[in-house]
Amino acid sequence: MPVCTMHKKNPAPVEALSHRIEQAKQFIETNYYRDISLDVIAAAAHLSKAHLTRKFKETYQLTPHQYLVEVRLKQAIALLKQRICQ
């Protein structure tokens, strides 16, 4: 009787995963002014939402959503400062 064994998917190499997390970060920085969701960010990085969130937080100590809010706030502050100086 043949024995059926379950094969685990090989995890992506660390470099590839780091690159995908960086892609997600760059996507947020480029598209912060758009109505983007975690689904869209995860798709841009070619990762599941859960995996992206977990690895993004491990890397940057923020979830993708928290980072998006931070980028938006920093941009808003910069625009306000620019208007005040004019």
C-alpha cells in the first residue's frame, strides 16, 4: 500500500520575501493619496494579507495600515508647513 505524504510548500527565500515587503512599503509611499486597502497592497507585493501584515510588522514594527496612516500624516504636516511658510 503506497504511503501518501504531505509536502510543505518551500518558503520563499528570505531575500525574495524582503524584496516583497519593500515593494509593499514603496507601493504605500507611491500611492498613499489613493483609496488603497490591504487587499491592494498585498496584491502589489504578491503576498497574502496575513503574511504581508505579519512580515511587514516584523520588519517595520508597524502594520501596513499603520504605516499608510503615518505616511499620510507626514505628508499632511509637510503640506501644512508649506502653506504656512508662503
